[in-house]
Amino acid sequence: MGAGKSAVGRELAQRLQWPRHDTDEMVRAKLKMTIAEIFERQGEAAFRLAEAEVLRRIPSAPPNIVVTGGGVLLRDENAALLALLGNRVWLDADEELLWERASRRDSRPLLRQPNPRENFSALFRNRQPVYRAAADHRVDITGQTIAEVATAVMKVL
């Protein structure tokens, strides 16, 4: 959360002229609601299920750019699906930078908690090992523009 996945995905799609599949956008279109509305009306479990369903629809034939939400790897099925789609790049930074960026928007359902900072820290700690285990490549986004991150991603691929 806050790493700039969607913006980097758009930049890569523009540069490479590859199809981009953003799972958050696909889930919103499928359920005809914002992500915040999905979480509020149907819950996180319904969102995660829809996320898995849209992942299954992404063509496995490369080249593709697949942009996922930060919690996509919480389901083992999704990690396996992503592995079939190609190289997985983890956009990483230290917790403080990611918190600063994620907290700029009030539309993030997982931060709509009594103590959003504490919840973010827990998500960060719990997700780090999952990302580390699933990633084929890690790109540190600290101090980089979207264009610079896109260039770094292209280099590791």
C-alpha cells in the first residue's frame, strides 16, 4: 500500500505498449462499486474472492503487466496464479515512507480503522515476509519518481 503500483503499471504499459491488467480496476468493474464500498457492503473476504476471480481471467501468454493490490498475496491461490503469469516485482520501501504515501488518501478501506497508523504497521509487518517469499525481484522505490521506478523494473526484467 502506497508503493505506487498502479502508477508504475501505467508508466510501464505506456513505455512497453503491453496490455495492463490492474486487479483493483477489474474488481471495481466486476462488482460495479468502489473498493471502499465493496469492503463496507460485502467485506474483505468478498473483495479477495473477486480479486482471485479476475486474476484467473488474465491471459497467461506474455507480455502483460499485472498490477495488484497490496493484499493479493494473502490468498495462496493468488500467489500461484501470479507465479503462472510471469516475473513478480515487489515495489518496496521503508514503512514510514509507505505510510506517508498511503495515508494521503482516505479511500483505503484497511486504513478506515480507529487507529489507522497501528493497523498499517501490522499490515506492513505481516505482509513483508509474504512479499519477500513471492517476489522474483525487489525494487526499492525510496527517493525515486514513477519514471525512475519503471526504469528500474525494466532493468530487473
